[in-house]
Amino acid sequence: MTKQILLPTSVFRELYQTFKVHRGVLGRALKYERNSKRDQMLRAAALDRAYSPSVRVRVEYLALYFS
């Protein structure tokens, strides 16, 4: 199962500038490619910002088959 958190560019920029990480690091975290403590923290921060009224997040499940 592949998941991804999609954010508007402004929120994505705010996150990588706030947490002082490279855009690629944040991108991999939001694509669930890794699962380190930092990646979990970045995803949690993205979801916290996503639940504000001005931001929408879409979590896509690209594979629905569970083996």
C-alpha cells in the first residue's frame, strides 16, 4: 500500500523552512518512503497544519489490495 500526503506549495515551503530540512527529505517523509523518528515528526506536523481550515490534505491509497 502506498500513501502520500499532498500539501499546497506554501505549506510545503513553510514546513521545510521551519524544520530546516531539505525539500527532498520532506518529500520522502510525506511519501512514506522512510519511517524514522524525524519522518514521523514531519508527517505529524504536516497533518497538524492540514487540519487548519485553509489547507486541504489528500491521502491517497494507490494500492487497496492487502496480502
